[in-house]
Amino acid sequence: MNLVKLIRDVPDFPKQGIIFKDITPLLKNPKGFKSAINQMAKAVAVDENKKFDKIVAMESRGFIFGPALALKLKCGFVPIRKKGKLPSKTVREEYQLEYGTDVLEMHEDAIAKGENILVVDDVLATGGTAKAVCSLIEKLGGKVAGLCFLIELSFLKPREKLSVYEIYSLIKY
């Protein structure tokens, strides 16, 4: 299935000059959503010997794709949240935004040393959030075995920040 046809361009959102890639038409289409999950699973399964112990995804749209892909790949799911949203002890990573900084957190017992982790999200833009997530995983002794995205905004050059990781993207703009 051609997933690009299910991505809507929204001009000037969230601000003037930006063309937002809206995934909600894909999500409301059961065949499209299923195809997206199946294509993501196929993309990361290129090496039959590579198994993932857990999938890590960041809020909020990563929570749509991460659990579905975890079920498909028969592995666990770990949520990454904004500061103060998780109920138990956490590790945190502060990272740069265009204007200022933000903080991501994960439970400190979410990943065991040596586990192979797949990072999943809807869009790879500048790579800053994904890099912060990789740092969290590595703080706990996990191995980032790959990053998987529905959409990659390659014109923002996110792979420069993530050059040491294997990246799988279904749609590139």
C-alpha cells in the first residue's frame, strides 16, 4: 500500500512556512495503519538474526506506533515521557530544542543491561529527540539496535546527529 497517499500536508502549521505532515488520515484507515505497522516490521527485520528485546517510543505519536509494532515483533514496550509524567524512579535526559531545552524521562528499571532496543516514532525531523532517547537507553546499559520511523524529513539532515545508529524510515521527504 502506498502510505504517502494517506499523509496529508497542512500548510503553515504550527507556524507560517511549515508544511506539517499529518498522519491522522493514515490512522483512521484500518488498512493503511495495518500496512504501516507491517511495513515497519518488515523494514527492521532485514537481518533475521537481529532480535529486539523491547521497543521504546516517545510521547505522544510514538505511543501509536510503538505498542502496535511491539505486539507484531513479540517484544516489550517502554514509554518515554515528558518530565514528571512517570510514577516511579526515572532517568532523565535534557536536550536542545530550536528555542530552549526539554526533558525526557524513562523508568530506571525499564531496560536491562545488554538488551537490544528499537526506538520507534512517527516522524524523524532534526534528530534531537531521537538522540536524547538513545542517550537514555545507553545510560541504562541498553543497546540501541535501530531506530524506525514512519516519516523522515531528510531535508533537515537528522542522520547527521544519529550517524552511529541504523535508521529505518518508510517515507522520506
